[in-house]
Amino acid sequence: VVGGAYVTGYFMTGSRLPANTTIAGVEVGGMGSAKAKKTLEAGVADRQDAPVIAVHGKQTFELAPADIGLALDAQASVDEAGGKRTWNPRTMFNLLFGDHDHAPVLDLDETKLNSAVSTIAETIDVPVVEALISFPKGKPETRQPKAGLKVPAARTAQLIADSYLVSDKKITVPTEPVAPAVDAAGLTEALTTIAAPAVGSPVVLQVGDKKVDLPVTAYTPALTIEVVGTEMAPKIDPEKLIKPLTNSTTGIGQKAVDASIKFEAGKPVVVPSKQGLGLDAHQMAKQLEPVIAKSGAERTVAIEATVVEPDFTTKDAEALGIKEKISTFTTNYPHAEYRNINQGRGAQLINGTLIKPGETFSFNETVGERTVANGFTTGSVINGAFGLLISANSAGGIIQALRAKQTLDKLAIVGQTRP
């Protein structure tokens, strides 16, 4: 008898849904699969295309279901609620007894939904501010840590999906605080244990038998103390070490000199390049970082001075094949101190510029901003053609040269500007 009842229950499941069943709030209890599917589709018809509204404070995001990859899978929803045959005795029991509210099964495009959540997060997320110590004037300056805020992606996506077919399609976007890896106390400790000794005395450079002090001012522009993992550690930017390591600061370095071209008696002459003697900035950065917070004898770095090649060698200059001066251009102006300064500075910045075949000369890029910081001074502004002639003169006769010879195989810009 029990076996017969069990088999009968199997065939009954799938013929109709359990009693008192609802899907997304739509009554489908006791209905056959096909009827339940139609009833469900009709019951949520006014909700399927309505947007989900996500709110965060005063920000509102309207999410169209089609755009975020949400749609109802009516047949799967009915099957999941008991519209298919099963040997599960609990489902058989539910055919006759109990109330059963089922969530709808969705046809979900996770890529679209995750993209929508990412867009929301980009608007709401507040990046964490990590503790930092820098040395803009050779002394430590701190940046206090601040907690950030982030939208939990998986949780937000689930909330949006869950609210898709409910009557009130409005959710509050969840957020979670993001704590900085090092707190204010850790920053204070780093000031004492790293920053203070970093500027307390020079680092000693051991070069062969010679010892040279590397002044604090030589490396602090390249030094920061920042978060690494869960602690603060010194970091040195090797690019910012290059200049002090190749000048007279250390008593070791000597800058490499690029080759140049000058004209003597109207003929081009190559001024040879010179090798420099310097310290490898990248290797130095690696060696400096561990000793920055040390003291005494531990504050010594053994290094090797290396030959520094010029960027533009004698061979490079000779390969250009410059043969002649093709043009000069002179314009006379009444004496004005500001004009003398500005045109002289312009010529100074342009002199020695090489324009190779296929390249384009830009006055602005070569000269830079005409500011006091760049060596210029304030004065009158001249517009129109006269202003163009000023630029031409400052550029060593480029405009006249281009008129004289439309196609230039080689061009060297050299010259002077006189009051």
C-alpha cells in the first residue's frame, strides 16, 4: 500500500503544483504546469520591465531590467515550485498541505548585472587614504590615514536581483567601511622610528677606499615612507635620485655631456660628447632603503661608481650628416628690457635643437610655458603677423628656413638673439 501510494505521489507531482503555492506573490497553487506558467507571466507583467531603483543618500540609480540582464524564466520558476515530477516525499506531502511562497527563477546575465554594480560602485566608493610621510622641504610631512567606503559587489547584485519582481522595486545600496592598513598610531610610530633617523644624519657612501657623505638633501626629494602590506616602510624613487647622484653633491658624480653642433666660418663642427662618472640610481635606491632608518656604522652603503654614457654621442651627431647653414633671419626692435629678456630666454631654450627627417618642430613644446618660473618676464603682448615674426626670430629663423627650402633633409637650429 505504501509503495503504491509513493508511486501515485510521483505521478501526481508534475500534474499540478502544491496547494497554496505562490511565486513572486502570484497565486498558482493547485494549477497544472502550463496554466501556472501563464498565470505567473500575467501576474508579473506590470513588473517585468519596471526599473529597479537603487538609492544611496541623495543619489538614485534607475536600473532597467533589460540593461542589467534580468528577466523572468517562468517555466523554470514553475518547475522549481513543484511543477515537475519528483520522488521527494516532502514535495508529495506539499501537494495537499501547507503554504509555500517561492522566489522566481531568473534568466540572469551576470556580466551585465556585475557591470551595473561596478558603475554604481564607481560613483559611491571612497578610496581609502593610506598614511604617508614625504619630505618636500627636507623635513617629514605627514598625510593622515582616512577610512574608505566600498559597495560590496556580490551582496549588491543579489539585492538587485531579489528586488526585480517585487512590488516595491527600491533598494538601499549597501556599503562597507574600508580601514586603512596603518592607523594614526602606526603613522606616529613611523615618524619616530623611520622618518626621524632618515633626516638625522647623512648616509655614508663607501666607494672603494673613499668615504663620502650623501647629504640628507640629496635623497629626501626621492624619499617617501608609505604603507607596504600592513606596515610603513621607506621607498625611494630612483628617477629622483639621478640628478643629485650625477652632480657635485656627492663629490663623485660627473654629468655626461651630449655632443653638440656649432658653426665655425659657416661650416658645421661637431663638439664631441663626454662620458660621465656617476652612481647607478636604481641600485642606489635599493641599497639606501634598508639603511634609511639605521644609525651609526649601519648607516653606510658600499657602492661602485659607474661610467655614464651621454644620451647623444659624437657618433650620433656625425651620423646626422649636417653640411651647411641654409638660412639666417634677423629682426630689429626698439630697446625694451622685457623683450631682451624674453627673446634671449627663448633663444637659449631653442639653441641646439635638432629636427630630424619626419619630425615636427613645436615652439611651445620646446620653449615651454612663458612664465617667471621658466625664466621669462612680463611685458606687452603683440598679436598678428608681428607676433609671428617674433616667434620666428626667437626660433632661429625656422619660418624663413622652411620658406627657403620646403623639404629639409637635416636641420640644425643654432643662433643668438641680441637686443
